Amino acid sequence: MKKIIEFLSKDKIAYKLAREMWWIVSSPIVNALYLFKLFCAAMRKRNIALFSKYNDIRQFDNKHSNERCFIVCAGPSLTYADLEKLQGELCFSMNTVVKVFKKTSWRPTYYILNIDGSERLKEWIDKAHLPYVFTTDKKIRRQEWPIKPILFSSLPYRPYTILNPHTSTYQYKPKFSSNAFSFVYGGGTTAYKVIQIAVYMGFKEIYFVGCDCDYSGATAHFPDAEICTDEEILRANMLAKRMHALMTNAHCSAKAYADKHGINIYNATRGGKLEVYERVNLDDVLEKQ
């Protein structure tokens, strides 16, 4: 097996051929699991699966009707000064933001964990004492963490095909779900899942802060929130254009849904490359209320 891996790592054509063959062979299993997941999601949407492990999230259905919230991402543009200004606001945040808590008293109302290698954040989450932690059952197991997370189901953001369910992703616009109890769609960025959860909670005015949508720089995140290795950052730089296209498509789907349902989404990020939403100044927004 080791010799096969070494051979494939040196021969790009052989590697691509082996990868395609594996995808085709595994496609029936992947499709079967996907269809089963869709069936379970449909049952929850119709309130048939009343004993689902995702039941905890139902308490937040329309909890914040017509209120405003801030989705705080961990982009390089994020500052401690802006976090302090958000004290007292209803805020979502995610993933590596927990690493900045040692330098600020600000805490998000709702925290979403949706990152590969989430075990690297375990120590920080343990110390944060967050009131609500949302995650998918793939990212965290209740018995392995001292917290009791609120689980939600996530579906792929790309269309599946019968022969190859591992189709390329960055050219597709994902669908949008307003029922987080049933499921939320992925979109190449945790922020997309957060928007769907915020809509499920009833928020009608949503502001992004620190959402740069840019992986082309020397760091992928706010410096104190970075957990990526140099190798991971280099890989992100190489895929920056594809990742930007993927994230932009997701935000376009969110905006299309928001426009159709009377929800206002704004970008209060200082800089960055996210141009899907109307840009606003964070200071002006906070002065309004």
C-alpha cells in the first residue's frame, strides 16, 4: 500500500485516474447516504421526526422575530475595538473567534462550530463558557466535550450525480434553507450556515463584521484567531480565486432569498472582498440604536 501511495504521489496522471475510479466506485454508497439524509430532513420539516437528535434547535424558531443581529467572522479586518463596540448586541460568531476572548470581554450570543480540525479549538471553547454552541454532529460529539452543543444537520452545497457524487463545487450556487431544524445548506463558508440559522431565528436585519471573503493574504484570519499552519495558509492562497467564487455564490444565494422575503443583509466589514451586500459603516449602524 505504501508503494502504491508513493507511486500515485509522483505520477499526477495516475493519481487523477485513481481518484476518479475511487469516486465512481464509492458513488452508490455516497448517494444512498445522501438520499437517506434527505428523507430524514423531509421528516423533520413536516414535524414527523419528533424524537430527533436535532430537537434542541427548535426552541430558537422565530425567537428573534424582526430583530437585528451581527454575524462576526474572523477575517483579517476584524479589530478588538469593533468587538467592544458590539457589547450588548445580539451576535453570532464562529470557529476561531474563541481565541480572541482572552483579550476582550465581548462574547457572542450564539457560537457556531463548523471547522475541520475542531479539536484544535477544544481548549478555547472549554474556557469560554459560551451560553449556546451550535454545530453539526460531524464536527463534535457530545460525549467528547464538556458542553452540550445544539446540533443541526448540514446538506452539501453541490448537486450530486449518479455516477460521480463528488462533483466540483465552486461553480454552483447553493440552495438556501430557512428551516434549520430540518437542515441547512453548506456553501464553502461557515458564515453561510450562520445566515440560515439567523433567518430561522426570525432576524430581519443582519450585519456582517469581519467577513473579508479573502484567502489571498499572508493570514487567513484575524491574527489572534489564526489556527492555520503555514502550509494550510499557502494552500488557501493557491485556491483563493476558487474559494472566493464559492463563497460569493453562497452569499448571492443568501441575498436572493433575503430580497424575496423582506430580510435586509448588510456588510459592515472594514475592507475585504465581499461586495454582494450593501456596504455600511459599523459606527453609523451602532449609533442608530
